[in-house]
Amino acid sequence: MRDSTEDWLNALHWVMTRPGMISGLPGGPSPLMADNDPRLHALLQHTAQSWPALAQTLPRHKLGLAFEALVAWGMVEGLGWEILGRDVQVFEDKRTIGALDMVVRDALGEVTHWELAYKLYLQGDADTGWDSWLGPAGRDRLGIKLRHMLEHQLPLSARPEAMSAMEKLGVERIHHHRIMLQGSLFSPWGSPPVTAQCGHQAAEGRWLREDDLPALLDSHPDWRWVPRDKPLWFGPSTQGSGALSADALRQRLPLEHSLLFSRIDDQTEQLFFIVPSHWNR
């Protein structure tokens, strides 16, 4: 993979310590590890030494699959848990009716059905309800994703149709159910950051239409812009030699689709989506 080990170690650190995006979901928003957990340092050190073993499990372009691979690695190598099944198919009359993202046995021997997602959503209007937060392509919505996870994906393991799949995994009982919805929210540039309905924290990222970008670049000519390519949309960049100047960013216009950057000045880094001028209009 062309991305460096450092990029992926940053991503693993981010995923393991990132709280959930929304409070009140089954399992709560607590991260898998606290930032000061000594197991985290041991995990990152072990991962650096065992990099080829993790690298072969990481997809090159799929954000969601890369997220799941990092979570699975952290659960096993960092927490000592056992993953009994991933993408566990559930059938009804030989027809697939869904899949369980992960079935995991923890250190206490208890089994949890996990549903996982890493998402980035942009505030599309003045409201803060779940349906006001859109994916960067303008199709996916936070509300749609949450309703699907809560009403279809998470209850799937409790349905009678899942008994056969559980038996194959050697699972007699699911003790817990948890939704792990991580990611970042983006509010419009020039507006104060807001918190989504039941959001764990205020939006950290910003977004801007490309027709407003020249004015921003004129106001902040010293900012640097690090392009973020899938699947590495996690956390901070390594701030390497790939940073673009304001003039270099102008040369990328017009946009065919939304682009994610880390916007960097001397002291801070912030995720920033630049979207086509017609986005959500």
C-alpha cells in the first residue's frame, strides 16, 4: 500500500480512542480505549513491529471496511478479545436478510453483537436533526443510517432466523448489543459549530462550496492543504510533503466531487470538505 505505516498507526490510534458520534445509542459512546490507557501504547508498538500482518487485511479504497479492519485488529491485539464472526450472514428460506458486522467475546467471556460504521456528515440546512446531516456525495443521511442500524441491523441477532448462524459460531447467548458509529461532523464555514441531535460533541470539521473557496484562500494565503484520500479519512494527517499551497489548491478547480483536506496552519489542523458549487442545491 502506498500509505505509510505512520498514517495507519495514526488511524489506529484515532479509531481506538474516538468516542461515538451520537450519545444514547446501544452500548454508549465510550471509546474502546482511553488515550492514557497503557494498553494503547503497547498496541501501537506491537502494530509497528507486526505491520505486514495488519497491512494485508486493509482494503485500499473502502473506508468502512478499513474501519472494521482497524477495530478488529485493536480488539484482538489490544484488548485480547476474540472475534467469533465478521459479516455473519443471516438467512431466511435460503435468502440473505442481513449480516451481523461482528460477534465478539470479551475478556469476561460475554458475547456482544457489534454494528460498526465510520461516517462523515455535513450540515445541509439550519436544523441539527439527524436528517439535516448529509454525506459528502449528498445522498446518504445520518438519519437514514441510524434508523437502519437501530431498526434492522442491531435487532437482527435476536431474530429466530439468526439462531442457525449463532450455533455455527458456538454462541448460545448474545449478552450485549452495541452500535459503534464513529466519524466527524462538518458545519458550514463561517458559521459557529453546532451539535447534532444527541451529538456527543460539536461539529469539528468545516465545509465550503468551491465558489466560496477563492475568498477563503485570499483571506488565509498561508494555510496549507493536505489531500485526504480514501480509506485514510481517519483523524490527523502526517502533515508530510503532500501539502498544497493556496495557489495549488486553486488549480484543482472546478471540482467533480467533494474533496476532503486537512487544513493546516502553524498551530492547528482541521478536517475540511470542499464541495462542488451545486452541492445540496
